[in-house]
Amino acid sequence: MIQDIPVLDFHCHFPNQGEWFPDYAMEKKVEFTTEGSRDHGEIWRKAFDFPKPVPSGTDGQMADLWYEDLKQKSIEQVVFVSGGGNERLSKIVAMHPDTFLGFAHHHPDAPDAAEQLEHAFRDLGLKGYKLLGPLVDTPLSDPRYYPLWEICERYQAPVLIHFGLLGAAGGTPNGENISPLSIAKVSRDFPRVNFVVPHFGCTHMGDLLQLCWTRPNVFVDTSGSNQWIRWMPYRLTLEDVMRKFIETIGPGRLIFATDSSWMPRGFASLYLEEQQKNFRFLGLDDRQMRLVLHDNAALLLGLRHA
């Protein structure tokens, strides 16, 4: 809790030392020389005074460390949107089901992607579907993916899709689905599916604002340090970004998240503190703060009724 308001973090990652998609071969990342380049990752870590990641043992040991960290920091629940495969993440969530929730996270181009998704919801107890737009080469509004959205609609499961920059040197700056506008058609064709875009659109803020203005089933999560703001070609602050989304969609479609993952950092309390401070300065009262920090996420996850 913060200021007696419960906190549900909608976007975390359980530590994964393997591949994002263990059952689907991805194109190998190009290894670039980094000589002469700024080490933005190290600059970011030192700026926030975060410890370096260290191995944390078995899945059970890591789950216990996460659980103890959340209890110490008074965080009610977290959603792990990835965790090294659906089967693994389901087992991890089951270790602390009062605190952990999980999303399916498999590539939509897998031959059995729809079957995997149905299995994740029906049998594994996962609550949503996480996608990385830049890693999908076919437009997300292509009919080939409609069976996925139909399953999400049937199970009332939210869909979280990352857009914008993905990764550092050797990462993905462009692509068929780099912009949130790539789901303009599918979010219209599936009005009962709730789509969530993290990081305020991550360098595609303008496109996300347009999408949100026209699609009431598109939500925004606030996750991470939002360092993309520093890479924009004009001066911009996190408070500026938050103000624009409050003006456009209001607190009823904003969802708090941190993008926390590794130990020993655990839950990134600094992000919670920074965001709640900005929301307060932007005029949100206790009721609106509760929407952002807890109730909006709980509603999408089926943990409370409208």
C-alpha cells in the first residue's frame, strides 16, 4: 500500500535466464560493436542506484524472494507478464497464488498459438496474453490472428502489447507493429477485448493518444522508468506525459505498473513513488489514485466487478 491505497502492479517479469519463447525459434539478435557508444543501461542503473542483477537460485527460491520482497514493501499483488514459458510461469504463480498472477506469453506465429492460449486460460490459470509487437512481422490486425482475439474475448482476458523501441544496441527500432496504431482495426473489430499498451506507448505517444481517443477498450500502463522520454527529439518530462493521458482518457483507463523483474532489486519502489507524486501534483484525489494503483487492473483481471 501507499498512503492506505492498495497497489496491484500490472506488469512485471519473473526472472528468466533462457529464451522469451522456449518453444518458438526467433531470429538471432545481431551483435553490434559498442565501442564509442554510451552505455545507457549502466547509466540508468546508476541513476536509480539499482543493484546489479544476481542469480537467485531455483524457481522456488526466486518465487519466495519475490513474495517476501512484495510483503515487505506492502504490495498486494503483481502480474508476471512473462516467465520463460506458460507452463513454467503457471507453476510459479501457483507457489503464491494470493500474490502472483500470470499472463500467457508465447509467439502468435507458433503453429498452435490459439491452442496454447486456450490451454493457458482454461488449464493453467493465466489471466491475460502478453505480446511484443516489434517481434511480430505480420500486422496484428491480420485475420490470421483473429482466433487469438476470439479466445481472449471468450475468456474476458486482457491483451498487453508492447509497442515502440525494444532492446538496446542490436534491438528493434522499427517493424510492421512498431506503433500502437497497428491494432486500430482489431481493437475496433473486438470491442469487448481490452487491449493494454505499456510505457505510455514508448516513443509512439502521439499514436497511442490517437488510438485511445477513438477506442474506449484501449488502456495504458505506466510501467518502467520510461527512459524513452529522454530520447525524444524535444524536451519532455514524465509529468508532461502523464498530464496528456489524464487529459485524454482520464484515470479510469490508466493502470499502474513498474516492469520490475530481477533480484535483488525486486519490486521497483522508486517508480511507484515517482508516479504517485506526479499523479498527486496533477490533481488526482484518493478515489482516482485507487483506480490507477489498483481498481482498474483488478477490473480487467476479473478480480472485482464494475
